[in-house]
Amino acid sequence: TTYTHNFDTDAFKGTVTINTGLFINGEWVDPVEESTIDVFNPATGQLITTVAAGGPKDIDAAVNAAQKAFKTGWGLNTPGTVRGRLLNKLADLLEQNLETFAALESLDTGKVYNKAKAMDLGLSLSVLRYYAGWADKVQGKTIETTENKLAYTRHEPYGVCGQIIPWNSPMIMLSFKLGPALATGNTIVLKPSELTPLTALKFAELVVEAGFPPGVVNIVNGYGPVAGQAISEHPKITKIAFTGSTLTGRKIMKASAESNLKVVTLELGGKSPTIVFDDADLDQAVKWAAFGIYFNMGQACTAGSRIFVQESIYDKFLEMFTARTQELTERIGDPFASGTEHGPQVSQVQFDRVMAYIESGKSEGAKLHIGGERHGETGYFIKPTVFTECTRDMKIVREEIFGPVCAIMKFKTEEEVIEVANDTTYGLGCNVFSENINRAIRVAHALEAGSAWVNCSQAGDAAVPFGGYKQSGIGRELGEYAIHTCVHTTPVLIGG
Ligand code: NAD
């Protein structure tokens, strides 16, 4: 079954057809037990289409196909140069279809089209190319042992990898997962989020066109507690890579532990601090702090949702940050319209969740400074929202909201702000603004976070590792580090 969408917008005109089935063993199939997912347009709340939802039997078929591909046509039997060529071909095809993917991504997630094109698709593309380059450069070491034996190490792929991704940036997440796993010779069963299944379906077509052997990449849409759970429990999957909420991460780890002790890497939630010292370049700090929280409508795991401002510049910062928030509020709207800077939240559920946090902020005594309400009559739009007079025990300061809502707080000293910024169960990102490079580096090092940004925010690069401290995750994606999350390191010791 296929679905054709006719885009007739300011930003993109064209017709895009996707296959709505399950992509298993290089073919489109229907689920064994009939089940579907309704896909909604977050900007209008209307149904776009319905796609197939896989269950445990479909996951099992995908795993068997992936295992067969691993043992026959891929894995150790395909040289790195060949894998690299295929990954580059995949990247070429994505580049040729960049606007189509950006349009589908924007339709499905509510992302502003131009930003989806420049940022999401731009990063996905560079990640695929980066790992194409790694495919023939994964090399072991030679080690001389104390007993004069020779040892060398090999990096062997795990085999069938399960990959479960979220809805906030589907194409970015897909590329982070597929890139290193394919470069190192693994085969894959990937499950997109049930909220945003469309771009992964289109991507499956590129996998065929690029010439990957059947079964190397399987893309099975489905519900988390059904298809996601089946991946977590499957005894033939040896590695699982997950991005999503901390709560789901726990479930996946538990299911992995109880089935066959899979290797698990997790990229989870966050409550990242943004710290602005009185010697910061205020224009830059305001620009980046606003980007840090409002980027992707606050639906970023690294969102800088707690903003700490040194007291002598607090009033000035708040005035400038409010002006930037107001500017963005005036540019809320249709993700495809020119001039739009801020789109909707992804779903009704997320809309309700964010609005409930706004209510909790008010009832716990924080001051609603600007925003705090829906925009328009239809779609899931929420105005960028600032709370002031917050204390660290409030829910809006402790819990991940995953919406365009921030808490701005005052601090006096460096010691004090480090202590309060670290007072969280999360540890994904942190942002430090100061023109004093010694201070900026000192504070960046003192913060318990997997990524630190100094005088910028949210910058990401295929070559730079990404991951979390504490309950924000286990393992690293991107860069050379991700390669090592996809392989066994196996020594061979030679006697005689
Ligand atoms: P989620 O945990 O609800 O869902 C993520 C994925 O897990 C989806 O594909 C879902 O179907 C699947 N899933 C749900 N229940 C499952 C189960 N029991 N077993 C297996 N799979 C299951 O998260 P979400 O709402 O899609 O995404 C938002 C969360 O993701 C936020 O907490 C955010 O911080 C986090 N996130 C983290 C990063 C990162 O890199 N650290 C990046 C993006 C998003």
C-alpha cells in the first residue's frame, strides 16, 4: 500500500509517495497480525495517513532476515570498502532527495521546513558520509605481551542490532544509529517512533536503491510497548541502541537484561543548564540561550531549560530574553510558510503534557513571565514560555518538560551556580557564557554533563561524541566513539 502527499506550500511544491508497509528483508510486507498507526499533522491536528504497525512476529521475521544477511551477505564477508561505498551511495541519494525528506519530516513532526532542511537533513547527511569514511578504517592494534607473545585485536561487529528512535528528530536519530552500525558490518532492525513513521519509510527506498543486500537494513514501524518491547526481548539481537525517555530506557535495559544480556546504549532525557555570567557577551548569550530552549519547540533532549543568570545582569538579560521570546511568538505558524520560526508540538499528548507543566509552574508559585498559552485554534502550538521566581524544588525546574518552557533563575557566585546546576538526576548538556575563558573552561569542567557548550549552544558534528552523564544515558554516539559501541574488541594471542 502506498500513500501520496501533494505538497503545495510556500516552501515546497511536489508530490511524494511512500510505501506504508513494513520493510523486511528488502521487501514491503504487511504485518502478520493486522495493526495500524494513525499519523497526524501536528500543525492542523488532521490525519495524514495510516501506516502498518508491526508486532512480535514481524520483529521476529526482521531479525531472522537481519541474521541471515549478517551471516551471508554482510558482516565479516563484505569488505569495509564495499560498505563505505554503499553508505556513500545512500548519502548521495539522500542529498538528491533532501527537499523531499525535509518536507516529509516537517509534515510529520511540525518542524519548520527550512530548519528541517538545513539542520536535520544537513546533519543526517553529514553523519552518513562521516561513517562511510570510517567503514574501511576500523583497525585493531598489535600488542606485545609480557611473555613475549604477540597479540592483536580485531573489531568484530555484534551481529543483529536493534535500534529504537524517538519522534523529535527522526532523520537525525536514524542516521546516528545506522551510520556507525552499518560501517562496522552489523545488520539492523530499526523501529521509528509511532508518532513520526514517515521519513524512515521513504528512507527504506533509498536503502534498496543504494544496493544494500536484503535484510541488512529492516525498518519496522510499530508501537513502543509492542514492537519496541519485542526488539528489547529478542534473543537473537545482540546490541540495542535507544534514544528516548529515561523511563523507556529503563524498560529496555530491563528487558535486555532478562532476555539475553544485550549490549545497551541509551540516549535519554535531560534538564540542561544555561549559565550566564556577568562578563558574558550579552547579545550572544541571549541569542544562544533562546536557541538552546526554543530550538525545535523545546523538543530537544539537550534543551537548555534551566537558565541561571548572575544577579548584576539579571534584569538586563531578562529584558533582552523576553524581547527575543516575543519576536519568536510573533513568528509562530505553519511550518511551511515563509517567515515562520516556531511550529507546533508534535502531538496532542505532548501538547497536553507541556500545558500541564505550565499549570504546575503556576500552582507551585513560579511567576509566569511571558507565554504559557496555546497559539491558534487548531494544531498543537504553544507560545514560547518563560517562568521567573522559580525554586529548585519545583517540578518545572526538576523534570524534563520537552516543550518551549524555561525557568530563569538568579545566582550570585560561581560555586553556588555549579552546585545548583548539578542538582539534577540528568546530565546531558550544559551551556556556559563568559568572556573569561579560564572561568568558562573551569565551569564547563565542573558541570556533570555529557556535552558542554561554551558561548554557543546545541552545536553538533558527526565527528564529535555525544551522550549523557547520570540518567541521561549510557555510551556515546557520533565520532570514533560510536564505532566502538558497535563492535566487539577481540584479541588473538599467538603462542609458540
Ligand atoms: P519514548 O521513550 O516514549 O519513545 C522513544 C521510542 O521508544 C519510540 O520509538 C517508542 O515507540 C519506543 N518505546 C516506547 N515504549 C517502549 C518499550 N516499552 N519498549 C521498547 N520501546 C519502547 O520517548 P519519546 O517521547 O519518543 O521521545 C522523547 C524523549 O526522548 C525525551 O525524554 C527526550 O529527552 C529523549 N531524547 C533523547 C535524546 C538523546 O540523544 N539523549 C534525543 C532525542 C530525544
